Amino acid sequence: MMQTSPSINTQWAIGLDIGGTKMSSALVNPEGQMNGFQHIATPTESELFLNAIETLVKEHQRVEPQHSFLGLGIATAGIVDPIEGKILGATGNLPAVRGISSLKQILESRLGIPVMVENDANAAAYGEARGGAAKGFRNVLMITLGTGVGTGIIIDGKILHGAHFSAGEGGHIFISQAKERLCTCGKWDCWETYASGTGLGKTAHRMLKATPNADTSQLMVGKTSVEEVTTHDVIAAFRSGDPLAEKMLDAWHVHVATGLASLLNVLDPDITVVGGGMAQFVDFPTLLRLTQERSMVAGGDGLNLVPATLGNQAGIVGAAFLARDQAGA
Ligand SMILES: [Zn+2]
């Protein structure tokens, strides 16, 4: 039998998550385990931005020089063309990429390793599918409940990109005709205006206005108007057992279930992963029941709804797996 060195068998890929304020990277092995996690502030100028990525990669290569690197996978905000490795229409919070035509091409020539670029929500879903809560499943829906609602869709083991690389914007499906809540996308009553943390805050304001003697609620302590009540206040009151805050969380669960049920009717995934900062406030048996009541495909016992396991590192892990796929490893 031919001898191969342990360094080649290890086959690390580098995962890099580019956010508006910071960039984080780590080495990821074939099992999805990370090593050498590091982060750096995201520069706003293109050349400094490219230099910063080079610095992160060089540091991984310095610390683990004995290992072979399969490539660099990048998870970034914005709409991404993963074939060309381009970030299309630079996002407002990532000014550094405005002057860059193909991030993939530029970095491959600078770093001398294969580079893969993917949208961060897609990469996170792929990370959970390959190395997290949905490991082993081929059809995966991931919903990320945070300040907004993000979705990533994996069909038969592959990320669904769509004709314009804009698929998987599940946070912007309409769940009402009421024109009650204006979304950041410019349309009314998108799912995320209800199911996000921001949406929970809006729900709280409406419920406080509709509640007689709301000014006696714990939520109104130190406030002069209901608009001053934040999502954080609602969560704090909920944790201390405030009945009105509990009703607000109940309503939020219905809102999450309403959009989720529609997505399940379209996709019928093997498993749905729930991540993001708001996921910790999800009561999974309740969300399961509410979603089953609203969905055709989930009417039986086939709905598999689980919390994400990779947290903020899902994008890094997913991006590294994409680099691994590209290398044919
Ligand atoms: Zn929207």
C-alpha cells in the first residue's frame, strides 16, 4: 500500500466569513471541525481589504505549514455569482468590494490557492448541511432569525441559486395584504417584518397599544411611549414571566410558523434548521405544532425541525466545504 503523509490526509480548507464590521476565518477539516479561529476588522478600502484577507490566510499557513490547504472559501454579504466569484451590487455595509470585479480571480492570483465565493446565508445553510444540524441530509431549509430573516435552500445537496443568484430570499415572502409593516426591501408585510427580532418589537408595540392599562405592564417601566419598548425589553420581561410578554412571544411563534409553513409547502425539505440570534427564544415543540397546523406537507409526522448547531461559525464551515467541493476533495 502506498504511503501518504499525514499532512496530506488532514486536508484543511480555509473558511472566511466577511461581515460589515469584521472578518473571521478558521481552518476546517473534512468533519467540519475548526482550528485556528481568528478575526480582524473589515477595512472599507479595497486594497486594504484584500491585504487583510491575505494576512489572515498567511497566518493560517504560518501556524499550520505542515498541512496542505485545499483552498479558501468565502462567505460574504450581498448577492454573489459563485461561478465568476463576483459580489454583484456591492452591499451598503461592504464598501471595500465596490472596486473589485472578481474577488475569486484577484485572490487566486494573489494567494496561489483556489478560491470560492458564496453568499453568507447560503454558506451558513451549507455549513449546517455538511457539518452541523443537518449533516447527512440532501434537502435542507435553513432559516436565520435575527434582525432580519434569512433563508438558505439546499436541494439534492446543492445550494439553490436561481437565475439571478437571488434565490432563497425567503424572508421576503408576503404574509399579509394589510400594508401594516414596511420592509427594508421596500415592499410591505414581508415575513421578516414579523418573524425577525425587529418584527417581535413591532408586534409588541401593537399589542401594548391594544391592551387596556398597558402602562401598568412591566414593559412600560421607565418608558413614556410604547415605541420606546425594544425587542430586548420584551425578551427580558418574557424571561421574568410577564404574561403580556409571553403573549407577544406566542404571537411571534405564529408569525414564524406562518412563513415557514409556506416555504415547506414549496420545498418539502428533509429537515429545517433554525438559526440566528432569535433562535434561542424558539420553543421548538410549539413552533412544530403551529407549523404543522399551517402546512400541507408537514401535516403528518414528517416535519423535522431542529436548532442550528454551528452558531456564528456556520458561514465559515459552509464556505470551507464549498472550497473543498471545488477542489474535488
Ligand atoms: Zn422584504
